[in-house]
Amino acid sequence: VLRIGVNLGDVIIDGDDIFGDGVNVAARLQEIAAPGGVCLSNRVHDDIRPHLDTAFVDGGERTLKNIARVVRV
């Protein structure tokens, strides 16, 4: 089942590879998303919330694998 993680951050493109904190956090967010669900970083949520008429569930502050800081989801 598809899971989606969405984050906003720096991305480095090198040929067919992508790197950077933005990519790494998004990859970790998709791992904790519910099956069939979408998990957003707080940074993305703050940017899109005023433009969407939908409910969001606060996932709290999460420690993500190989990410140095705590991320609110």
C-alpha cells in the first residue's frame, strides 16, 4: 500500500540521484505514514494549511532515523 512523506528542504540532484536533508526527511516521513496515508512535516503543514479546507492530525514531535533534529509531523 502506498505511503507518502512530504517535506520542504534543500535537494541536491546529481544525475539520476537526489540527496539532501529535504529528501532524507521526506523518506523517513513516508516510513511512518499510515498505509494509504500522507505524512507532512510541520514546515509543509504551515505553508499549505491556509489553502486547504481539510482536517489534519497532529502526529507530534518525532525522532526520525538518521535525522539529527526532532521533526513535528
